[in-house]
Amino acid sequence: MKVDVLLGLQWGDEGKGKIVDVFTPKYDIIARFQGGPNAGHTLEFNGLKHVLHTIPSGIFHEETINLIGNGVIIDLKILQDELQKLIDKGANPSKNLMISKKSHLITPSHRLLDAAYEQSKGKQKIGSTLKGIGPTYTDKIARLGLRMGDIQMKNFKERYEHLKALHFEILKTYSFDISSHKIDGLNFEEYEQKWMEATKIASEIPVIDSEQFINQSLKSGKLILAEGAQGTLLDVDFGSYPFVTSSNTVSAAVCTGLGVAPNKIGRTYGVFKAYCTRVGSGPFPTELFDNSGQLLRDNGHEYGSTTGRPRRCGWLDIPALRYSIMINGVTDLIITKADVMDDFDSIDVCTHYQINEQKLDYMPYEILDDQLKPVLESHKGWRKDIVDLTEINQLPKELMEYIEYIEKAVDCPISVVSVGPDRVQTIIR
């Protein structure tokens, strides 16, 4: 058996959570392999909306195990709040959720560092979610971090205090006012107390040697889907650096984020919107600043599920999509939010980039160059409400032409079309 992968191909917010939820009945295990609570995976079914930040998107399927892998970083307070919301909605995460012992912990002082670093950048801010993601991955690489398995160790509190002291020394160099800073509405001491109370999670949810569990599950014939967070264009190596997240978001990260060998990777599902969005700073060649951009934002309810910030919106970027498909080895494409474009008479698509006298059909290192401009091609819109359609042959001719154009342009098949936020609004080709 092999591990299938589902990840985002743009700047995040592609609708991965919904698709994982739709796919979950086919799998025995859903495993998150990177990122942290900066993710916001939204699921809708039975008239209710659910937003997940750390927990895999298969959690509402009781028969499927959900694993938070070693490549994920965890804020215990945020995870505890998320677990309580699931329980309030009738889920029982203690029965189908597991956490890797090797998952690193986001401490309260990591979140202070995140705020201090972002504040120090001034106009060069990257648009951090201020969840402590970057500082936690920094400590992981510097071999200073605390992990989920450490909570049960006798010296955990001592190690925690030592790490906090190191962080406070760094904060002094930034002249950061700890006393006035709020973490999710709480001062540091209040947040720290609740964070410490949340360490009880380690006794309520199974904390396991996840790499052993995954590989034994593969040997026994279990079907596994690895769930990615953020998007390919936010990858720390291959994204629009430095306006990226602090982890590898690409399919190769499944190997290090779950502990599986490269030859154990199966199908790779790449999720992308019918247009593009981005939260925070950074290059966005097809960004729209006119009424079309606002219409995409309004129709798509494009506001961050983690931060609430309005998303920047623009046309589909073929060179960027082709780049993401190449990096990830995508075998199947999934297009989401096609319904958001129901009201457009015409739809533009970026086919190339123009930089000085050069025309490029791929995403170059110079993506940050102000001289880089998109070359656009116009397509006819479908001007039809598609949210209630259930069969592929019901889709408007213009939408099918749009889908077939994308497939040909990127040389990869689109196997799923999402026509609305609910799990039932999904058409399999």
C-alpha cells in the first residue's frame, strides 16, 4: 500500500479541508504532515460550518483514524479549544484522534517572539498569523524545541522555563513590551496558565510513535491520505520567499512529516481555486484591484478562517499552477469554488509572465520583481448558478471549456469539480 497525498497548489485557502472530508470515507487514516494552527480548514455539512486548525479534516468520520503527524507543530491551548468545539458538536476525538510524540510544541513565548519579529519588520511585514509558527520551527531546527512526548517527562517544566527564559532574553533586544501584548485577548500570564492546563491533552488523546503506526498500517493494508496545510506557493523553499510559511508544504514533506519513504507515496491530489487568492504580503501577479476583485471576494466570502483578514483576489495563474504541479508530482487536479465565478461575463487567465523583454511560462526566481507583469487571455463566462448541479454533464458548456483549457495548459487531468462549500456540492468526473 502507499500513502496518497492531498495538498494546495496556490497560496493556501484552496478548499483542502472540504475535499479531505469528502474523500475520508475511502480511507482508514487521515494524517496531517506539516504546519500548525495557522491553517484554517473549513468543512460544511448538514447546514453547519466547522473550522479546523490543527486536527485533520477527517475527524467527523468516526470510523477513520486522524493523526497529527510529527511534522505538525501544536499550540496546546488552541488544540484544547478546538477539541472542545468538536465535543460540543457531537464528535468524540478521544476515539479517532492520535498525536505524534515527535510533534513540536508552540509555547506562549513563541507567540511573543512572532509578534516581536513581525513588529520589527515595519513596512516589510510578511503578514504572519502571529500563531508562533516561525519561532517554533526555528527552535526545532536549532534543537531547542519541546515536543509532545516531552510533556510526560519529569523535567518538562524545567525545560519549559529554560526555553521561556531564552525567549525573554531575545525579546529584550527588540524592546518588546510583554506586559501590554495580548495573545488571543489574554495577557501572557493568563495565556501561559491556560496553556499549562492544556498539557492534560497528553493523557486524554493517544500520543504515539507515529512513524511506527503509519508504516505498520501500510503493511497491514490500511488506506492512508496525507493532508497538507497552507499551499505550495507558501513553501519555505519553493514559494515566494520571504513571503512564505516556515515549513515545507509540498508533497516531499510527507516523507519527513510522517516518516514514510519516498517509494511509499501514491497518488497526489492537487487542489486549486478557479481563481487565485492570497492573505498577507508578497507577490501576486494576477491580483485585481477593481470591481472584479471585489466581486470574487464577496462571492467567495474570501476572509481568512484563521485571521479574518480579507483575502487579496485575482485571476487564475497558469504558470504558477504548472509550477506547483511539477514540484509536487500531481496526478489529479481538483478545482474548487467554480461557483464563485457564476456572475462573470468574461474570465481572464494568466498564460505567461512578461519581465522586461522576456516572456516566461514558468514561475521564476524574479517573481518578486516589480517589473514582472501577467499576460492575460480572456475566456467566456457561464453566467449560470451551478451550486445545485450534481452531474458533470449538467455543467455549463463555458465552464467545461474552462476546465478543459486548464487541463491542456498544465497537462494534468481535473478529476473533481467543487460547486459549493458543502460536502454534497462535489462532482466527481
